[in-house]
Amino acid sequence: MSGVALSVVIPCWRDAAALARVLAMLQPLPDVHEVIVADATETDECRALARAAGCAVAHCPRPSRGAQMNAGAALARGDVLLFHHADSALTAAHVAQLHAAMTDPALIGGGYYRHFDARHPHLRWLEKWARRLNDFGGTIFGDQSVFVRRAHFETLGGFADIPLMEDVEFSRRLRRSGRTRLLDPPMQSSARRFTRRGPWRTTLTNGALLAAYHCGVAPARLHRIYYAAR
């Protein structure tokens, strides 16, 4: 192992079932220094689950993933921060590969390649193209579990407090600021939106929102469009 202390930060909002599953996965992992749940749920259900699992809790006043992850990072004591979505699986193999990668002192951060948990045949091509794009400097999205050295995260100023595209904005700054790396095994991301709304429709919607963001459309406006589409 690299000898670094790993802090896992999990943003959560109204997803107690997913949070319970991922906390159960994390509890037996010996190479995780701490888990911090940054929760914006109106009720105490998710925060109670986190406390029962021995996690630190950042109670956030509103759902905004960037602000939630910043709040979680502010409580972190580890050398490396791993921002992990509640509906993605985190295993001992993922943690081991992250520790191994961080033995390179020049590496500032990165993420994992992507793998969808619903093996719908129309999703397979997405994994292949996402891997190729990542290899050529493409965006590291939030559901790929972004990791970064804590000192470097603080130098970058954390995530932008915007309602959508905070992962795209942060990935751009992270990639430009130093050496990054994508890791295997791929992160098993939930395909709930893809299977519920259809892979083609979801992919086209996401692509259109990304294009609009890169063309200068305000994240607040994209947030309204995104949730209206859902």
C-alpha cells in the first residue's frame, strides 16, 4: 500500500437504500481511513444510517453536489480524497489500486474507468467509448469516483458551487493542473437512469446538456432542464 490515509466522501440526497448498500461495502475495507457522508436530505434517515456505520456527517442545507462534496472534504483528515456516489460499488480492489497509484508522487488524482451494472446490450458501447475518451484526456465524471490529493484539492479551491456540471468543471481544472490517471477495475456505476429512460434518450440528453454547458449556458438553467427531463 502507498501509506496514504484515504478519506471517502459520499454526497447523498434522498437515497437511503443506496447509501446503506455502499456503507455496508465500505465497513470491512481496512485501507479506508474514514468515510464522510455529506447529506442534504430533509429527513434524518440518511444521516442516521451514516452515524450508525461510524461515519462522519456533514449536514448540508440544500442539495448541491459540489457544495456537499466541499462540505465533506472540509471534515476530511486523510491525505487523499475519494468522492464516491452512493449508487456506485466500491470494492477492496478499487481501494488497492488507488493506494498503488498514489505511490507515484507526481500523480495528483484521477478516477476510474466506467462500468454499468445493468448489462443491457445497448450500454456496452458506452463503456468502450468512455474508456477511449478518458485515455485522451476526456472528462472524469462524478460517477467515476474522482480522487485527488487533499492538499491539491485545497489548492484548486474545491468544487465550484454550481447546481450541475460541477464534475465537468472540476475535471477540467484537475486535468490541467497536473498528472492524472484512470484506474481499473472499472467503477460499477448504476444504470438506473439509462434503463428507466432508455439508453439512447439518456445519452442524447446528457450529450446535449454537455454541449450546451461548453457553449456557455448557465448551470442553473441546465439544472432546470435536466430535472424536467427526468
